[in-house]
Amino acid sequence: MKRACDKLGYSRTVLDFSIIDENGFPVEYVEIPDQPLKYRRVILGTKQSTEFFEYIDSTYELKFRVKTRYPKEFCEILNAAGRIGLMARSGKGFGKFRVSFKVETLKNQ
């Protein structure tokens, strides 16, 4: 998210957001609807080892609610993050995702 914010030229202060539950209370996490996929690969070299990955692919849909003072900027940053990729190996093309939004206003806030 920070790289997307920097790429768009926004101050990182617009990244001030909370992931909330259906009642508007902060939970600060996103639930994955199923177990992540697992992958293990061998690394060859002078000292052989293995890498173990847990990941989700395009068959997963993650839904979450966000509370932010900067909804327009948050949507633009999340969209850019989807094109750039999040987490490890994003420079190799991993971590990319598609984003769709449904904007709601909390009734009790």
C-alpha cells in the first residue's frame, strides 16, 4: 500500500484506515474464506534448502469493510496496489489482485 501511495504521489497520511466489522467496530483483519493454498519448492545451490509458500489465488474473493477519512484516495491506492502487487515477490509479478468497491455510509456514524 505504501508503494502504491508513493506511486500516486499521495502523502502516506491518507493510509489512515481501519478494517471494520458489519457494526462499524474495528477488527483490523481480513478473513480468508478457505485454507490458503500451499506450495513447496527446492532451492538448489551450494546449500540446498526448500521454500514453503502459503498463498491465495484468483479463485478466492476477500470481502471487507474499511473506515477511512479519505475514501476516494483509499480506493485509488488499493486499485494501484492491485496492479503493483502486495507482499513478497511482487517484483516478480506475484501478489497482484483485482479490486471492486461498494461504497456504503454507516447509518449510526
